[in-house]
Amino acid sequence: MAIVDIGPLPLHVQRIGPRDGRPPTATAVLVHGLLTDSLASYYFTLAPRFAAAGLDVVMYDLRGHGRSGRPESGYTLDDNLDDLEALLGRLELTAPVHLVGNSFGGTVAFGYAERRPEHVASLSVIESMPATAAWAATMDGVLRQVETELASNEAAALDWITTNRGFNTARLAKGAALLVRASTIVRDIPAGRILGEDRIRSVRCPTLFLYGGDSALVEQAPWLESLLPDCRTVVVPGHEHSVLVEAPGPVGDHILGLIRDVSGAEAAVR
């Protein structure tokens, strides 16, 4: 475990690389989802495989999550982009990185590719979308529902989660409840900067969108493909929003395929 001080707050970071001592071929930065998520969702799924494939793998807990600092305010998309940018700087990652984001982490990853295109070699987005007006409205509804349900009867909600989802999920939900109560996250995230179609089109790096076949988000794929110049879409049948943890094999296959394609093209140019 490493705690990296990025100035405003400490971030919990895990970094693993090839086990055989060879130098990594590229760096992949993995960004997790909101509230009940942490870097552990990658540590036990994609990260070991990516390291075995020769990558330098960086995972971190978003602000307010896991073992990172938990400020009372400052949870907008731009706040999270500032954290990512500061972290890459502190780790001295100056070459373009391969960004992977799941759920809200995908929105963060896409936002960073729009903000700093020169720093991103490829972008893989799992069950997510850019920060559009529709995204903000959806997040507002989801977060306010979470706040209402926890405020009305948190103990009953956690008991239901324990019974139906298990102790570990209930533990994560308890941490999420604390974050919702003790911070402005519910109001901050929907109030952040919105990306219009012109800014979405500005993302020029090779981009991969992965969806569960039973997810409502898959409907946005044709629209994104029409906007992005180098975009591919993969649908994993039989899964919904939790496709990362339920089907890490095919998800990892497709992301590694994109990274290898990009790395091969860069090598050919050199």
C-alpha cells in the first residue's frame, strides 16, 4: 500500500508491474466507480493479468473512497480530474497512459482524455458514458435516491444488503452511507461541468466502450460511434452493470487487445 500526497488530500495507490523483472511496455491507469467501489475491484480482476502481460498498472482510490482522503466537499468531475492529473504528475508518468474506467470511473477517464489528450494513449470505458446533460440528470436521480433511502432507514437498508448481497457488499454500503452523510457528493457530482458534442468529438485517441448485454447504457453506442473518430464497441451478453467483476476474462481480453493494437501501431511509427 502507498499513500501519495497530491496536495489537497492523500490518495491510496497500488502499483504492480511485470513479475519477471522485465521493463513494462506501457502504463495502464485504472479508475473505479462510485460509492461502493474502490481500487479492489481491479486488484482482484484485471490488474494481475495486465501486469503479467507486461504493463505497469496503477490503481488508486478516488477521493472519499477506500483509504484515500475524505474531504467534506469537492466531488465534482473536475475535482476528480484534478486528482488524476496531480497523481500522474507525482508518479512522474510523463508518457501517454492507457486509461481504463468503470462506471463513474469511465466518466472520469473520458473527462481526462478530453482535458489532456496528449497524455492518453487509449481509453477503455466500462459501463459508463461521458459527462453529458443526460448523464448528470441520471446521476442526480440515483444519488438523491441513495440519500433518501439511507436517511429514511439506514439500518434496514444495510440489513437488506447483508441478506441479499452479502457482508462485504454491506460493508462497502456502510462506507458509502458515511460518505453521503458527511460530504456534498450527492450535490457535487450532478452539478459538474457538462461535455457537449463538440468536446466529445475532440477525443481523438483509440476508444473502447464495453457494456453488459442487458444494460440500458448499450443504447448509447451508435451515438458515441458517430461522434468519435476511432471508437469500437463491445457488448458482453448476459451481464448488466457489474460486467467488470462478473466477466473479467472477456473484459480484459478486449482492453488488452486495444492496448496491444495501439502499442503495435506506435512501434511501427517509430
